[in-house]
Amino acid sequence: MAPIYGLEIPKWGMTMDEGVVTEWLVGDGAEVTAGQPVVSVESSKLAGEIEAQGAGVMRRQLGQLGETYVVGTLIGVIADADVSDAEIDDFVTGHGAAAGGGSGSGGGAAVGAATDSEGEPLGATETPANTAAPQGDSATSRTPAPAATAAATSPTVPAPAEDTGADRIPEQLRGSDDGEIPATPHALKLAQEHGIALSKITPTGRGGRVSVRDIQEAVSAAGGQVSFGNDRPKVGRLPVTGDDSAVAATPIARRLAAENGINLNGIRPSGRGGRVTREDVLGHLARTTGSAGGTAQPVAQEPARAAAAPSSSESGTGNNTGNKGTQIPLTQMRKVIAGRLQESYQQSPHFRVTTHADIDELLSIRKQINAGRDDARVTVNDLVVGAAAQALLRVPEVNAQYDPAAQVVTQFEHVDLSVAVSTGEGLITPIVRNADQKKITAISAEMTDLATRAKAGTLGPDEFQGGTFTVSNLGMFGVSHFDAIINPPQVAILAVGAGQRQFVPDDDGAPVARTRLPLTLSADHRVVDGATAARFCRELQRILESPSLIFA
Amino acid sequence: MELSELSKEQLLDAYRKMSEIRAFEDRLHKENTGGDIPGFIHLYAGEEAIAVGVCEHLTPADKIASTHRGHGHCIAKGSDIEGMMLEIFGRKEGLCHGKGGSMHIADLATGMLGANGIVGGGPPITIGAALTAKYKGDGNVAVSFTGDGGSNQGLVLEAMNMAVVLNLPVVFVFENNGMGEATGAEFAVGAPSIAKRAEGFGLPAVTVDGTDFFAVHEAAGEAIERARTGGGPSVIEAKCNRFYGHFEGDQALYRTPEQLEELKAKTDPLSIFRDRTDGVLDPAELALIDSESEQRVDAAVATARAAALPDPSDVDTDVYVSY
Amino acid sequence: MTKMSFREGIRAAMADAMREDPDVVLIGEDLRGGKGGINPDKSIEAFGGVFGVTQGLWTEFGDDRVIDTPITESAIVGMAAGAAVTGLRPVAELMFMDFFGVAYDMIYNQAAKFRYMFGGKARTPLVVRGIIGAGVGAAGQHSNSPYNIFTSTAGIKVVVPSNAYDARGLLLQSIRDDDPVLFCEHKTLYDVKVDVPESAYAIPLGVAAYPREGTDVTVVALAKAAVDSIQVADKLAAEGISVEVVDPRTTSPLDEDGILESVASTGRLVIVDESAARCGFAHDVAALVASKGFDTLKAPIQMVIPPHTPVPFSTPLEQAWIPGPEKIEAAIRAVVEA
């Protein structure tokens, strides 16, 4: 059989997830030679041409001008004239692209389009591995096996099928992977079908494996939806029924829920005292129906859209020595961050207290927790958050907010702990409510959820505004220590560096290796004194070094 | 003659351990009646000379496996009594974090491979420790403690045969206190003696007075030396009495209170030790050791009572290294 | 890549492990064989394991590491457990897994519970190998597959491979693992050859394989049942019935996601299991899917399991007992038509 050559949206760099077809350089049905440029494609950064891999006739032009397609999408087919249309159709179908009816009228896998009427993702037609028994393994479930898992080793990335009716994959989760992310076979298939990047999914499976559920939860957290197999449209959730009159909710939230036929039992509350807020209801609506009201869009999501393509300029803040600068307008989120931190640093006199905690015991407890519970993935940060919450109970002066206009300090009974999370667009501080009353595993699970949703930009305002204290941890970047700017109206912030193995003298003066965690508290001297800050640091150190106190 | 071979320090150390075991067990007998200790407790009082007489020859790298009546073996092998007391009270900071209790106290750091709730469970594990020592050629030995009840268990007999076949550095100590639960060894051990039966497996076996520290110490020294130098396994049957019932709560109807008083008067290993060292050790010094033992046990009980219980969320930790 | 039988794969894994770690020793009956025999040639391996699995290992590694013992299962497993908790990495062989009955205390009460009873302080890197499976007329005491009993025991892991590739990688992982592992070898598979890499590799425990991918029905099967299920899947594929075969490979830990996702994608489930008619592995998987994947099911779960009897001797009786290919095919047809 004469060869058939596919034209695909290429991947020109690590960050390229999709491309726009800007021009067909040859006509449909034209003869082309090997190496001849046939179509122009642009990514957000680059423009280029795709060449024919072999000689033949331009048999299909599937890519529509101006449309955006995920990397790997089949946008055209070149083959000899004597190759039958049926063979071409088979090739297109086998490729996983959405082939249209007649020649040249294919729809392609346009990003965001939702037109497949069959409901079965076409990508599922990829050839199953059909060798005897061996399945691929080394460190993970799906490193290519000898003679198996053709899908994983296939040189061409199967093109994402069109999303089925209700499926919507948020932009930020789109992309493809190099096959190194461990995933269950169905998770891998689902990601390939929908053009989802497994690297952007938080895994919960054994050994860090991504499951279908992980994908669904990430997609849902990012405001989208993806159905799987026989499990649609809901994902193993029991319908929420029953009297919800006793559920604590704000009056507006209750009315909004009633108007939309939502049972309050099914909504995760984020308000003070566990109340369901208006934002919670809107967020629930967005997740379940995809029709969120304008205000349900969390502010953190704005910058994603506002971050327009950088524009080149020779004026403004650039220098005039010929070194051209790039002007990057601040996103809305960045403006807020800039304003608040400037205000904080200018208005509140910061001072810092630094200490270290020996965390070897803490690390061994963490290891025990994670080894003993396959659902636990407790991080050092989770334990620091738990310890800080306990320390704050003992030093309530630091668990406070200050209102300079009223000259009033409010000390809180419980700890609503803000944790700094870095997102693509900037810093955000989601809050672990009542952290002093939560088990470490609960804090850990909540942090995972908050961080996932922070990155997806779907936190409600109540979830990142109104904390009583902040923890900022740059330990994962290996910094030896740092200090942080207070997050007003809070009065203090804890900066956590990387634990370092150091020799310290034991009681007899002999060196022993300990893991020491650097801790720096920045406090607002208007309302917190040095001795108070030191007391907090000592409490925190004591708890971290006798970690049973975290659980006491 | 054994007596003269031991330094004063060694003698005092041995007595300190025996005294600590006695104080520990007497105190647990009292504490247990208060109902604050969960589960089953089996007390070692009356058998102190055996654990101490054997373990005085062992290093922390040598291994022992014990029985359900294991407190004495732990203390003799060097376990911390506070960690033990915390464990027996089911506290989070106990030696086994409240997951084992009296019947499963283990202290791998001191070479104590665990008390064992299965009668006869220790010897097969002990020959494994002996296999490790033999394979690594490190000169270490392993010792199992088993009772007269355990001596009849099939897996104990299997372990003795395997030890002979593979010439393992192990000593099987049988603490014959005369009763397996409420059934006498007279009835339950079919052979003329446990040692006689053991000889049939092809290993050296002796019977000693288990209430006499010096008799045990001498026999154990010989057997352990044989094991260390490649001479293979041995058996020591040490005869003794237990001063409390099989478990705390046992009415001990298999003997009369008068009989028990007589046993205590005639076969108390601590009195016998004091008598044997008369003229060598100062009785006032021994009395001081007894009162220090009681103080240490008092402190351990106070610490245990005040200590935190485990967090319920720890119920499913420590099952696997990874899962 | 080379063709290797199941037997050769297991042997290769033990040799791999012994070459990489001097603390790995083998303990069991007749691993070499011939000790105490009257043949003057003392270099002969008289048995090399009852099914020849350990043939050649004594010649390579010698008496210190390939330790022949008397027939004394309690002492074999107990000694291995004691050696494991004191620093060796023993692989004990029970010969026929049915014999666990005479050694079970050392698995169930000792090795499995050390770590928990001792508050997480013990590490017991022990592997117990044993032969499972009906099909060769070995009758009541040499044919059972009691992996269900081990699976229910917290503290041990259970591996039940279906081919040489999996067996080699899973056994090496089991030996490297710091927890006690029961490794079950189905006796009818010993001569079955598949492609296996020439050099050592490990497969993580708790990750299912999908030897066939399909869309109509999920078949969960282990060991010989997985091989039979693949054969049936290939036959039915010709009729247009698309069968996904999921081989969990380990029953503890169990790849719950791997099973639930497959069932969610097909909506139908057949479980093939040789362990037991009651409280077996099939029942465990059925309960998993019923409790966590109920609303993904389009039809009732089918279990292909033996009757509630010991394994019989005579061939027609034994064939009636085994959950073989005809029964698997019938169950698939029933569930697809349901």
C-alpha cells in the first residue's frame, strides 16, 4: 500500500500546547513534493511552516483557518492519488482526529469545541496491546513493556477527540506529556483523548500514580468537567437529598440555592463557622452545570485572561543603549499583590525573629504517617502548619488582626491559617480554617485541595481572605532562610526555609547530625513586641521538636 | 566458686536487675487490680534468677526471644522500665507505641525480639536470629526463653532439630515453673524431664536450680560460650516457681495459700542471692538497691499514668514499611 | 529479550537478588536435594526444588546461601522470619502452599504482626514462596490456592503472578521489599514461556496489568485464570465481544483504581478466582466494585469460582472443580447479554 502522511500540529517547545492554522500553502488536491511547506501554523510564541513528509496529493485539509488545535491534532493528509478515500478515512479515524464526512470537510479537534454527537471518544479506537501477557513495568505502571502498550510508545501523539457533550477541559490543564508520568491505563487513555497534561494533575494513587478520579477532580476544580466510561454524568457521587433547613448558610446563599434547586447538604461550606456562602453556591453551580454567574469567577482566574501576549517596545522603562526591553503589563492579581505588600511594608514596622527547630523526629513521624496510610501524603509544610496552629493557641497575641483606623487588635479563638501558594499568576494565600482543631491528615488533604484549586484559579474569596496568620514556605526551593512581608490585617507571618543537615554539639560536646529547619517570624511592631514574637518562636520550636504535641 | 569469679560490681549489677524485676512485677500486681491496665498480664516474680543469670552473659548485639511472661527478660536484657511501663499502660510513648502491650513488648535496640503471646512462638524466631549470626560470622548468639508448657509444642521441637542440623549458635532456656497455665508439668511433660527429652535431639542439655542465680549463671556461661565458638546449640532447663498466678486474676486453685507461702519462703531467688553473698556484699547496700528499684518503678508508674494515650488516627500506622 | 518459562523467570529473579545483595539467602526443603544421600558425588543437585525452580542456584551460591532443611515447615518459616527481623533477606520455600497449615503461626502471628505489635520498630524482609493451583491431579492437600487467606492478613503482601515476565519482576521486588511477602506460583504455568528481558528488572507491587484492553466487559483474573481469560478474550474478540482482562498481579496491596476504572469503562464485571467458594478473592473484588463502583455497573457481577469443596483427584472431577475457560466464556456471554 502506498504510504499515507499525516500533518499534525507540531510541538515547538516545552510550553507549546496548541497552535492556530494560519494558512494553507497548497490547495486541496494539489500535488506536493517531499519537504515542500504545505501549511502555516502559529503558537502563542512562534510561527512556522509544516513540510510534507513525502510526495503525494493533498488529500485532506482538516485544519480550518484561524482555528486553534491541541498539539498532535491531525490537520491534513497527504497520499498518492491511487490511495482510496476509504483508506484515507481509516487513517484519519485511526489517528483519533474527528473526521468529517466528505473529503476536505473534516472538523478537526478544535479546542473548546463540543460537537461530537456519538458520545464515545474516538481516541478510544487506538490499537490495544495484544501480545501474550507481559505488561509494561519498571518503576511505574506504564513504562513501555517489551512488546506491549503500543499506545505509550507510538511516535505520534493521538489527537484529542472532540469533547463529548458535557465535557469541558479547562485551558490550564491542556497539553501532552512525554510518557513519564505514572498513570493508570484508563487515566492515560482519558488524558490522551482529551488532550489533558498528566503533569498538571495532582496524583493520589499508590506511588504517585494519576487515576481517572484524579483527572476528574482536577478538571472539576478548574471549573470543567470530564466524563469517563459508563460513569457519566456524575462520578460516583450519591445524589444529595434531604432537608437542608438545618444547614448553616447565609440568607443570600440559601435563596440562591433554592432558586437553582440546589440542596445545601451538597455544598462545601467555606464561610466562618462552617456557613455556606453565596460564593460556595456559585462555585457549586459552576462545577456542576458550567454556568457560573460572573461573580463566581474567582479573582485569581482573571489574570490568566488578562495576561495578554507581551508586547515589544523601545520606549518606557527600557534603556536606550539598544538593549530592547519587553513591557509586561501587570495583571489584576499582580496589581492587588503589589498594592497590598507595598502598603504593608510601608505602614507596619517589621521586625524579625529567627530560630531553628530540630526536625528529625518530625520527619520520622511524617514517614510513619505516610507509610502507614496509603491515602496520606503529609508534607513537612502540613506539619509546620499544624504546629504553628498549636503554637498560636498558646501565643494568641500573634493570632490576630490589627485595624489601624480603629486602633483595635482582634485576637482570635481559633486559627484560620493562611498558607502562601505560588500560582502561575502570582501569590495567593488560601486558608485552612480552624487549623488548630484539625488532624494533620485533614490539614494535609485540605492543603492539597486548596493548592490544586488555587493553581486552577477556582478559589472563592472566602477561601483566601480573612486568615489570622500566614505561613510561607520556600523550603522546597532549598533556600537557607528568608523573611516575609506581613499579610495585613494580620500581624505576623512565618517564613520557613529548607531543613538542613548540620552538625550540632550534643550534651557532651560531640557533634551529632541533625536536620534543622530555619524559621523566621516577621511581626508588626506596632502591636507585637519582641518578647512575644520570641515566645511564639520558642513554642513553635518546642512543638516541632516534640511533635507529639502537634497531635496533643 | 562461681561467686568468687564475679566482681563486686557484677554481683551488684545482677542483684539490681533482679530487684528491679521484682519491684516492677509486685507493683504491676497492685496496679492491675485498679483496672487501669488493659488486657492480660503475666508476672515473672519468682523466676528472676533465670533471666538475669542468662542475660548477664549477653551483649546488646545478642538476641533473645521471650514468652508471654516477658517483663523479666526485657529488664534483664536492658530495656528501659519507663518505656515498658508506658507500654503496659497503653500509652503513646510506650516501647511499642501502645500497639503491643505486656504480651508483645519488644526492644530491638537491646536485642529483645519480643515477648510472645504464642506459647512456643519464640524458639523458631530465635534460630532465625542464630542463622543471621552464623551467616554473618559476627560471633553473636541467640537465646530463647520458653516455659515448661511451651516445651511440648511441636514448633519448639522443630526448632531444636533445625538448630542441631544447621549447627546454629543458639541456647534454648526452658523455665520450668511447674505449671503451664493451670496444668502441672508433672502431668504435661511426658518425658522424665525437659532436659532429658532435649538430649534426644542430639544437643547438650542440663537441668539447673533456676532459683539460684549462680547455678543459672554458670550453666548459661558454658552454653553461650559453646554457641559463640561454633559448638552449636544447647538446652538449659531451669526449675523455679512463679509467685503469682498464670495471669493476673488467676485464683491459683492448683495450690493452697499455705503451699505458696512455703514456696516463697524457700525458693525466693532474691533471698537466696542475699544468702549466697553473705559476707561478700553489704546487706545494707542490697536494701538500698531494693528501695531504689521501688523508687524507679514508682517514677515509671507516675510517668505512665500522666502520659498521653495514642491518637486514634494512629490505628492504621506501623502495619507495613510501605503499602 | 529472551523466551523464558515461568520457572526460569522465578529462578532468574532469585539469582538476580542473590547477586545484588549478599544478605539474600534461600531456605527450604530440597532446594538442592541430596544432602545425607549415599551418592558419593557431592556436587550433584539431586532435586533443585520439587519442580526444579531452584536448579543451579546451589551450584552458583553454595551451602551458606542455599540452605537445605529437614521437612519442618514451622521451623523453616520461623527461622526465616527470625533471620529477616535480624538482618537477612531470606526467601523461604513452603513447597506446596497447602502446607502453610503446619507453619501458619510463623506467618500469621509472627512475621505479619511483628511490625505492628512492636510499634513500627521491626522490619521483616521475608519472602515465602509456595506452589498453588489445581489441574495436575494433585488432589486435596497439594492443589489449593489459599492467597485469599493471606490477603486477609494485615502485615503481609501477596503476589500471584500469571507469567514469567511478571513473576521475575515481581519476585525481585518482593525480595527487595521490607515487608513479608507471600509469593504464589501456579504449578500449571511453570513451563509456559513468554518474552522476558535478559537483565534484572523489578515490577512494583499493587499495580494491575491489562493484558487485553476492551470495551464491553472487564474480566479480573489472576495466575492461571488470567491466562485462561486472555485465551477466551481472544476467542470472543472474533465475535465482536471486546473483553478487557485485568490481572491485578498482587492481591495485597490491590490496585483498586486499576479494577474500578476498567469496570467504569465497560460497565460489566466477571471475576475468575481459584481461591475459594466463600470469602475468596473474587468476593473481595466483588465487594470492592459493589461498594465503590456500583453506579458504574450495567449488569450484575459474575463470579467464576470453584465449588465449596476440597480439590478432587480424578480428572473429570477436578475439571468440574476448576474455574476454566468454558466457565469463563459462559460468564462473559451471560454478563454481556444481561
